[in-house]
Amino acid sequence: MRERKRLVSAASLLLVAWILLAFAVRARSQATAQDLETYNGCGMDGDARSRAVRALSRLKNRVTVPGPQEINPSVTLAAMLAPGNDIGRWKVRYGAAITGYVYDVKVGGIETVNCGARDPRDRDTHIELVLAPMDSGATRRVIVEVTPRWRAIVAARGVDWSTRALRDRFLGRWVKVTGWMLFDVEHKSEAENTAPGRARNWRATAWEIHPVTGIEVVSR
């Protein structure tokens, strides 16, 4: 009887500890989101004048992780590369996890989403994914982006997502990228699927994983 009471007590303490941990994780997630509402003086909607672009910026600056029920399993790199007008192919409320070969990693442009920041630490990192090392033409690439806010989130865990570190670790490797689906309307005139045949197209699609919330090296 005494042993049974001891086991029940231990189980109760374990349950209480688990509940407290769950609340702590949730509170920390909420605090992180609140802390990053303004990052280095830039709000979630950037500094664009257009209401539509500000709304797009809020999507780009999401700081939550898509849950398992939010991951769309039909999204693959091959599906994102499939030709044809793809504006309505996916939904921005879903996340995705895709696998591809890293063709390039570089600092993104100076954009309103980051309030015109010039320091590379406060700009997005563009990672270009292709289906295979030899299948790397400009219109065969999908862009996924690491944002300054996610750089800060993983830095708090002791992980370096600076552009240099991402390039050193992932360039020329097969990776699995997880994050939120986003149609970057600002680039639809530079993507083969929505502006077919345009000489200056530098990407297959305006659909991206943006922001990236996880990236890992995988075997093909």
C-alpha cells in the first residue's frame, strides 16, 4: 500500500511538472511573438505605404511554426516547379516541408518588409532550391527565405542563421526546408509561371517558403 501511494504521488508530481512545462513553453512562445512585434525598430508590416504590401509583409514576418495539421503534404519542390499560372495553386494559411538541392545562398534585397534595412543581419536570406545539381537554370529555381526575426529566434537557441553561416552549412547540400507558404506578388512578373518567356525571369514561381522555420541537411 505504501509503495502504491509512493507511485501515485510520483505520477502526480510528474503530471504537475508536465503541465507547468507546457504553460512555460506556451508563455515563452507568446512572449517571443510579442517581443518580435517590433524588431530593430521595424514593425511586422514594414514601412510600405500600400495596405496590400503591408499585409504581405505581415505574412513574411510570421514568427509562429506551422503545426502538423497546417503542413500541406501536396506541396513538394517538383509541385512548386510545375509549369502554368500558379497564383491560386496553394494557400498562404498552410505550411510546407520540401526537399531540394541548395544551388545558392545570398543576402536578399533592400525591401520595405524590413523597413529598408541595409545591414545584412536585418535583411532576408535567399536560399535557392533546385531539383538536382545539373537542373539549375534560373527558371528552375524556387526561393525560400530566412527572415531577420527567425534569425533572432534561432540565435536565442544558440544557432547561427546569418547568411554566411547558412551558406557555409547548406550550399551544395540536400536539405529539408519547413515553413509557411507565401505568394510574393511583388515578384510575379519575374517568375516563369506567371510571366512565361520573359527574358529577365530569375525564378520558376512567385510561391516561396517564407519565412523558413526549420532547415536540415538530409540524404537524398
